[in-house]
Amino acid sequence: MKEYQLQIKLLKHIKDKKLSKLRVFHVPNQGIRSVKQKLLLSNMGLKSGCPDLILEFKGGSIVYIELKTSTGTLSSSQKLWYTQSQILGTPHYILKGNFFCLKNQLDKILAKHYKR
């Protein structure tokens, strides 16, 4: 299964949980763009390496989640984002594996950060 397919399934899993005090979103940072488009988006604040999912919890805390298939690897810009998150103290998780592995890892993150 491709990474985007895993992401869609995980988002459905989150929606099925009906967590009212949680906002989840994706920054569309992938794809091939012209130099002009890249410059425009960069000037608008788009950053290379932005994680696949951003979870915002009640009280304003956020968690970054980067998804990878079993064979996926982090790009240099994703590694830099992770390092900067550690410096800033922002929780940042890298989930790797098949859907069931990712779902279990995600459920542990939700249990840790979601306040009822």
C-alpha cells in the first residue's frame, strides 16, 4: 500500500473515533511543481519537510506525525524538521509499517495526548 493510501485510511480511523476535541489536517507539500509555483509557495510560508499530519488538541498543543511505509525513508528536509521539532519541544512521531502497525502507533499517540 502506498503512503497516501495509508494516510487516507488512518484519517478515516481517526474520524471513526469521533474525537471532538481534536483537529487533524495535512499540508499539501508533495508533488511536482514548476519553479514559479515553488517560489510562490515558499514565499507564502510552505516549508519543505512538513510532516504528513498535524494534530491539534484542546488547549492548543500540537503533534506532528510523519508516515512511512515499511520500506520508506525520511528525506533530508524531513530529518531537519524532526530535529527542529526536538529543539522546540514539539512532539513529533515517525510512524512506519503497514496499516495495522501505523494504526496501533497512532492509537498510542492519541491516548497519550488526547484530553477528554
